Amino acid sequence: MDDAVHAGPRVVRVRVATWNINSVRSRIDRVVAWIERSDVDVVALQETKSRDEQFPYDRFADLGYEVAHHGHSQWNGVAIASRVGLADVTTGFPGQPLWGEPLADEARALGATCGGVRFWSVYVPHGREVGDPHYAYKLDWLSCLRDAGQAWLETDADRQIALMGDWNIAPRDDDVWDMAAFDGATHVSQPERDAFAAFEPTGFTDVVRRYAPGPGVYTYWDYQRLCFAKKRGMRLDFVLASPALAARVTGALIDREERKGNRPSDHVPVVVELA
DNA sequence: ATGGTCGGTGGCCGA
């Protein structure tokens, strides 16, 4: 017995990640290999492009992870995998807007509590074109998520909450390779940037940028036109942390290597380390 | 050569 080993404050390091994997079924071997290699405790996935009954639950269980998935069709789809517990799974956030004809829930948000932290895997609507109904939906969706986040912190300002995923917004000019190429485009418009910035006064802050500053640091590269080789990317994936969670962050990285090799996703994982 | 993509699906849509 060596009591000294067990004395003092217990420091628990946790690595969490978010990754738009652009189809979990076509890329499950890569996803499994990355999770094993990267030693993450919690990973939020977006664009699984699967119905629940198609989701490869066994592959995560074999790795020692519990996993929750929310998917209706070949579109969207979000998941959270965890090896530090997975409880209170919630599909969709309170007040999440509907879409389609007839109006219906899209599988774009999934909440779960893992290791005392409330995680949300979010896949923000793309917007398609400025002025398109989908663009209005995107702005509304972001506004409603902000309201939900604000309400959670008003209930308890000390809650550890992570809103992480593909936000489909490049908040700063440096978050795209050339602003001239995005003239009039979605992802960089002022209303979208305002919708993203509106999280800041509620207490949610991006915890990655200070550890992975730009310019030229991206999380997404279009498959077309050799964008990755030409370093033409966008920073679209973010981890927004509540104040109590942000205080635990000791580091972050964007795993650009994962964009290489055979059949990668067009997004790469974003990893945050908590103490 | 001045372009160059995917995935899921089912014959195009969404990104």
C-alpha cells in the first residue's frame, strides 16, 4: 500500500473531440483507427448519414465506448461516443427548429452527459445560398441554440457544457483561404458571423483557436479542385465551452493529418484536452 | 490538361 500515491487532489485529464465524418458507414475503419490512435475519451460525430438501425454500434462497443446516435435518413445524423460514461441522452435541443415539407425534426443535435460534462454534438444547417429558405433556417437554428445554451447557464452558471460540431460558419476572414473567393457566399456572411458571435455574451467561447491560431489553419477542405493540396480550406468546426468548462481547457489541436490518405472525410477532428 | 469530388441512393441531391 502506498497511500501517498492516492493522496492529494485527483487530477483527471480528459480528451474530447468533434469530427464531421461525412458518412460513418463508409469510413468506420478510419474512425475506429483514429479513435484508437488519438486516445480520446469522448468524441462527437456529425454527418453520420445513417438511420439508427444502420449505425455501426458494435464497432464502438468493441473499442470500449458507449455510443448514442440520432439519425433519420441518409442526411445529417449525429452521435456521441464515450468511455467515461454516457447518460441523459437527448435528441434535439429545446426549441430546435424543424425543416422540410411537412416540417420535421432533422437529426442535427444530440446531447449526452459524459464524465460530468454535458456534450452537444451539433451539425448546423448549411444554408445553401444567401437568401435561400435554408439560409433563414440556419440563422433561426443558431438563434434557438443560443437561447437554449443561455437558458442552461441561467439555470446553473457553473455547468460544464460543450457545444461542439460543424458550425458551417467561418467567423473570421482568416478562416478561409481567400475572402475574394467567397464574395456573396454562405459561411462568411455577416448575419451568419453575427449568429456565431451571439454565443459569446451568453458565456460560451471557442476554446480551440488560442491553441491553433491562423491564418491558414482550417478544419475543412472541399473535395473538389484539389483544395487540400492547394491549402484552400475553411475553419468551420468549433468547440464552444461554458465558463466552467473553458476553465478546464489545457490545450487543443486540429488533426490536419486526418485529411490525408485513402478516402478521408472532408473535415478533420478537432481535439480539446481538459484537466 | 487551365480541370481535377464525394456519399447515399436509385437515377440526382446535398455538401
